[in-house]
Amino acid sequence: MQFDLSDIQLCIFDLDGTLVNSATDEIPFFFEKLSKRLDKSIAKNFTHYPHRTFASAINNVTPEHRRTELYDLIEKEMNNFARSRLWSPLKMGNELFKQVSKHNINWRVVTGNFKSASLTKASMAGLELPIEAVYATDVKSESKAKLIKYLMKESHCLPHQVLSIGDSSYDKATAKQLGLNFFQV
């Protein structure tokens, strides 16, 4: 697979469903743990939360004074979940990752998942991602778009110089919102 990377200075990869397989029971597991910790029923679909991330769900159902504590507790549970599953690399995303690396293009992984669980999944799938190259949403920065804007500013990139690679309509909408090039795997 060849892709024109001549004007690209920064590549943003999604992780789940792009570089590593997704687990169908991960999102229900998260919502079960969140609901149990809050001791209340909550919407269990990311479409009910503005940024469609784990952090966005936590922020929208948790009082502000409990968010960080709850995020940290659930992150540990999600990392244990990640350790208990088998993760494999996804061919198309990893081919693009190799192509970007071969061209010495600056890249980052931006995920709406928890950082520790994301690093665990990548490692178990045979992808050794440097911790400083993985950006995950959290209670202070619940939006992937906000993280990508930060990375663009840090890298001195204009939107047309950034390629976002993801697997979902949300990834595509985020890229469109920011004026980025997008490739859907």
C-alpha cells in the first residue's frame, strides 16, 4: 500500500481498531465499572457523551471533585482488563505506520482510551510505542481534537500538513473539524 506523504509533517494514529484490534467487551466493561463506582445507572453508549472518550463519559456523570480519583481507579481496572485479553496488530494500520516511520515523519498516537491500557495493548500486540508518543484523553483534556490541536501547535504544523489515520466516523469527523487529511482503515 502506497500513500502520498510528501506534504505530511505529522501523522496522528488512533490505536483501537487502527493499530490494534478492538475487544467487543471493553466498552461494556468500562461502563459497568463506572456505573458500579458511582452506584447509579448511566448511559452506556459513547454517543451520549460529547467527545466519545472514556474521560468524557467520566466527566459527564461524575461530580468535579471526584473525577480525578475515579479516573485513576477505573484506569487501573481497564489496564487489568487489557492484560487479561489477547491483542493483535491490525495489518492496514501497521503498514501505514511502517510507511510513515520509513519516511521519518513525526507521528503520535492519540486515543480516547486510558494511556496505561493503551500501552499494554500495544505492547501485547508487539508494538513498542514510546510512552511519550502516546497521548490519551483524561479528565482535564477529554477531547481527542484538543490533544491533536496541541500536537499541531507543538509540531508547528498547519492542518494540511497533518494526516490522521483512524477507524471510526468519529475519527473522520474530528479530522474534518480540524481540517486534517484523513485515511480510514
